[in-house]
Amino acid sequence: MSRSAPTRVFVGRLAGTSVFDPLGDPVGKVHDVVVLIRTSSLPRAVGLVVEVPGKRRVFLPLSRVVSISTGAVITTGLLNIRRFSQRASETLVVGQLVDRRVTMADGSGTAVVTDVAIEQQRNRDWLVTQLFVERSGASRGLRRRRGEQLIVDVDDVVDISGDAGPQPATTLLSTMEDLKPADVADVLHDLPPNRQIEVAAELSDDRLADVLEELSEDDRVAIVSGLDANRAADVLDVMQPDDAADLVNELPPDVARSLLDLMEPEEAEDVRRLIAYEERAAGGLMTTEPIILPPEATVAAALASARRPDVTPALATMVFVVRPPLETPSGRLLGVVHIQRALREPPSAQLGSMLDSDIETVGPHADIGKITRLLATYNLTALPVVDEERRLLGAISVDDVLDHLLPDDWRDADTEATDTAMTRSAHG
């Protein structure tokens, strides 16, 4: 490391810092720091988790870091783009250590870790030497106010690896405020199981519902199973019915039955209808809540419905026009109105005057192969599912089909490897 570079860095300031290769080309941004907590000595920082283009997080050994300065981390070579996978002996500073409650060694109470300092030693190892903490439960004799923030040495706390019960996720959540659900899901995937549940529990119902839809089966089953049952049922209530049905199908039968009993009756009924069908048939793939309007509804009403935040982009391209009732199973399907067509008409025009009545439909038992062929042949993003009397049961969107056509582990698949000057063997 150059003499001008700092030897002590607070991880809170390091997170988000750009990482550059020796030629000065940016390769990513620091997402977290990996440390090994040891009982006999100070915790050792072994590497950085770097987020590279494509939202992929990879491991960068600190032995390959040339310098750390304001706004820049310089490496000695290319990154290994294989996805970072945390080992059991490792702790993520932002993901796990920050927000952890620790006990002060002087017996003055507890404190919450809000930042962590790593410091380079003469042998070029990086150690965790200091903690930025917020005090709580301090005695009056110390004349310290509750909530006081101060820097303490690691030796001033009893054990930073100790289990002090459920850990809040305040700092970690603040780093995810502007992330899309798929990116939040990626962050959760990288956390240990217990921490996954702690973080998920602090997300709002709507936010958690969106994130669960982006997680792998194993992750979302673990999270839902780890939540309080009433909270899990509330989250299922706000999920898209087809996604909720997929998740319920993945749960142990006794857990699934319990959660369905706790859900709102109308939402639970939709889910029960869907799980009655084979998972890869039209009935199992469809959502029961597409945009449904009567023929006398106007273009203005259709556009307002398409703007609803709970309507996915694929479903927002099409309005299903039916006779009453408008809830699925609806009255007879008259046809669809493509939003692109509606945009060419005056707001007061009625949907019945611009129907596409030749739209292809499928029954609830149609297989995924037929559905895929129809979507591709007619360049559709959604397809109506009807019964024998042409009553609308629901709609299948192209993203629902893709989720079932891709391999189960597609969210975790690595991208094609590139030439690398780093290997994970340097990790330890």
C-alpha cells in the first residue's frame, strides 16, 4: 500500500467505493467486507465482496488490494467473476456485524455496533481494531446518555461473535432502500439463514412479498417458515395469487394449511383454486387478478387500471373485457383490448368498440408447451385462461412461463468465466 493511503478504514465509508484494476478501469463497487472472528486474537479481514456489472457479487482477497484511498480501491489484477459464496467461518461486516448488540467489558451495559474499522498491520494483514458503537444501558456514574456514540477498541467488548438474540437490520436495510426487489433478493441470498430471516422480518409486507417472488425456492421456503405465522400469512395476502400459490405448494403440507387458514378468506380462496391445478398447467400458471373491465368501460379507465402498481408489466399490456361479474371466474370473455391500441383512441372511447375478439385462449389444463407456442406465435405477453363456457378464470403472463421453463437454480447460475488473475484459493 502506498504511504499516502490510510492504514485504518471504516467499513461504512468503504461500502460503495469504486474498485479499479491496475490500468485504472472500473471493475465494480465494494459491497461488504469479509472477516474471520477468532477467539484468541483480533478479527481478521480477509477480503472484499465486490459488486460487478450485472449485480453479481464476487470475492476480492485483500492480499490483492494495492491501495485504499478516498473513492477508490486499486487491485493487482482481474476479478474472479464466480459468485461469492460465504463460508461458515466468515462474517459479513455490513450484512451481519453491523447492528449487532455487544456487551461492554467494563460492565457498563450493552451497545449496538454501527460501524467497524479495519486496520492494516506491518505484515500487511488487515485486522478489525475498533468499533463505532451506540451505547445503551450505561450507568449514571459514567454520566453517559443513552444513545451516545463513541469509538471503542475491539477488546472493550466481551465477544463480538456472541449470540445476543435477534439482531435488528437497520443499517443493512438503509443500503437497500433504492434497490429493486430482485437485487434485494440477491442480497438476502448471500446472507446466512438466521440473518436472512432477521432482515426479511423488518421489510414491509409489500416489499417482502415482491422480494419473495424473486428468491429461489429454498430461500423463500426458509424465510416464510422462519417468520411468525401471522406475519407470513399477511405477506401471502399481498403477493400475486399465482406466486402465493407457487410458494404454498413448496411449503410442508401442515405449514401450508396453517397459513391458508390465517390468510384473508378471499385471498386464500384464490390460492386454493390455483393449487388445485397441476403446477405446469395453465391453471397452475395463471394469475386470477389480471385487468378485467366491462365493454362499456372507457379507454381512460383502462389506462388507469394499467397504471396500478400491483399490475406487472406483462399483464399491463392487455385488458380482458367480460360480461359481469368482473371477478374471476367472470362472465363470458368478449375479447381483449391491447393497451397499445387503446393509446390511439380518445379517452372517452368505450372498450367494446376496439375489441380483439380473435384472441387465442386456453383451458386450465393446457400444458406449458401449448402455452409457450401460442405466446410465441402471436407475439403475446399474456394469454386468457377460460372454462368450457368461456368464462375468464385468469391470465398467464410470459414471465410466469419463463419462471417455469428456466432451470430451478437459474437465479444462482454463474455467468461465463473470464480470464482471471485471482483465485478463491487466496481467500483464506
